[in-house]
Amino acid sequence: MKIMVLAGGNDQAALIQEIRKKIEGVEVILIDFAPNVVAAKYADRHIVESTMDLPKVKEIAQREKVDYIMTACGDQPLLTMAVVSEELGLPCYLSKKQVLNLTNKMYMKRLMVDNDIPTSRFKTFTSKDQLNTEGLTFPLVVKPVDSNGSKGVRKVVNMEELEKYAKDAFKFTLSDTIIVEEFNEGFEISADFYVVDGKAQKAMWCQLNKYKVNDSTQVIYQSVIPPIFSDAASQKLSDIANKIAKAYEVDNSPLLIQAMINGDDVKVIEFSARLGGGAKYKTIQNVTGFNVLRANLESMLGEKPKVEINDDGRCYSRCHIYVEGGIFTAIDGLEQLQQRGIIDEYVLTKPFGVETGSPKSSSDRVASVFISAKSKEELGNKIKEAIDNIRVLNEDGNDMLFRAMYSSNTL
């Protein structure tokens, strides 16, 4: 069997390893435009091409006579996977129409309104349109309809800011379209479900803590499990997941929902039929025992995975590491923290030697650590101990870890 994998990050490296465990003698061809990517060492071959160049990916798939095209944990390669698979008649758990509705925020929001899925009011614009906020109330959020990693997403409080950040958002859209929506108060939830036989089964929910870079930009620096909110909101979130599965015809698939919780109220931000990035699959397996990455692979192969979730009552957090800016040459303290039982595991998300800027989006992370504890209090103490003892070194050997986001850490 020959399988093409799109994108070459840590999450895709893990997918390739799962493929090899599942299929003996498989040949894996990796597609990524960057010449040096983490997943390349796990593939048989790495072809340096963009995963977003659909004609080129199709040409390679035809030439190589691949049996499957796969990806994990990213919206943009998900579209390429579905479109090229459909055009070549290859099996795929998602259709082109489904992925457009799930990855393009304009299509997604329109279907949400049509199917009574609670979300904020919105408008869409192309670069040729005059921005018009009639019917919307500031503050607003402006975002590209088809980007990922929070690129181009900004909160704005007046028309002047909207016009400024709309120009930035257009730089990150492939379809020359942005969405402007009302900002919802509350705290953000990332909710992972797995849909089997049309029913959305809860895998793991977590609270996303964000650091305010400036008045218009926030980055996710931490996830906390379990999130604490009302039973009424919890039931609404489960009902919404089943509504989404039905409306978008999602089945035998992961379902990732981002939503704002404010008291008993739930407003959906966006969702997709994929796993979350940033080693989310590892967090789910660590917390629940459910190998969701293997389940996703089984779905891609046309099999029906079995969803088994265990709750041990412990508290968990994945803490993301950002830097103030510089050449990422080394990171100290991780091995010692793991040996002492302060952190359970760590993941590097950027290779050594790359230049990294101060935090502007989730793609600026250089690493993440996973921490578990018996209580929220113990969890908070372990997080502080970890952040105090990790040093991210630049080319001069100076520590450039961005600690400010953890200075007011609240669980």
C-alpha cells in the first residue's frame, strides 16, 4: 500500500508512526513545501511541494499511484485531502463539499444559522467590498475565512481598527474573503467529540486560557482539564455537537468544536471534522486513554473505531512555550522537570536553529509541556515550578522564554 501524507509537523509525524503500526510494508510519501520538517524522517520519501497546490498534489498522487491521501490536525491540508481524493476516486472519510463547509468560515457560519446552531452575528467581505458594520455591535472579531493557527484574527473596538486589521486578515486568506463577527464574552472551550453512527460522543473538553498580546491580539498559552461550567451549558454543548453532526453530515469522524461559555449560554465560534493541533491527540490519550489519532486513521481507512473514554478524576494542563524573539538554539530544564515528576512529557514544536518571533499566533510556539496533578492547587504549583525552571536559549545563550503570560495564571 502507498499513502500520501500532507504536511510535515509533529502531529503528522505521529500519524505516520500510527500508519506504520497499522499497515505492514506501507510506503509513505510526505508532501510539505519546507525542506526540513519533523515528519520527513518517518516517511519513505519527502517531496518538497506545497500541500495547498492542489494541481501539483493531484499530479504527484496520480504519478505515484497512491492508495490514500491523509493528513491530521490541520484545516488547510484537510481540504486538499478531500478535493484530490474525490477527483481521483480515492477513498476519503470527508467529501469536498463537507470540507468546504467545515473549513471555510463563511460556508460554516451560513449553515450554522440555517440549522439553528447558536453563534454570533456576522458579515463577510471580499477585498473589493466596502466594510459595513450595520447590524453588528462592537467589539468585533475580524478573521480570514480559511486560515488556521489564529493567523490574521484580531479583535477590534472601532471602525478605524477594523479597517486596519481587515487589511492584515486579507493577507492570510486563500479565497480573498474575510469574516467580521460580534465578539462574545465568557471563556473559550475546546471540545473534542468522536462521531460514530451519527452520534457525537464526548472525548475530552478543555478550557483555553489566552494571553492578551495587545488590544486586538490574544494567543492560547494553556489548556486546562477539566473545564468548570454549568450542567445546563454542558448539555447544550453536547446537543450542539449532535446538531452539527447531522447538519454537516459528519460521521465516523472526529469533531472539534470551539465555543464561548458565558453562564448557561453557549456560542459556537467554529468547528471542524479533525483533531486539534499542538499535540492535542496526545493530551486526549493521556487524559482519557483513547487513542484518537489511531481512531482517525481507522476512519480514513473506512473502518469504524471504538470510542472508549476513562475519567480518572485528575486535573491536567498542556502549557505552550513562547519566546520573546530570537534564534531558537536550545531548551534547558525539560529532562530534569520530567525526572522530578513536575511535568509528564514535553513536545518540541519548532526545530533548533530557526528564528522565532514574539507571540502573535499559535504557530509561534516552540514547545509544550503536559502536566497532571491530583487537584487544581497542585496543578497550579507544578505549572509555576515548570515555567520557573525552563530556559529557552537564543544564539547568545540568553534565556528568551516569554514568561509574562504565566504571571497571572488562573486555573
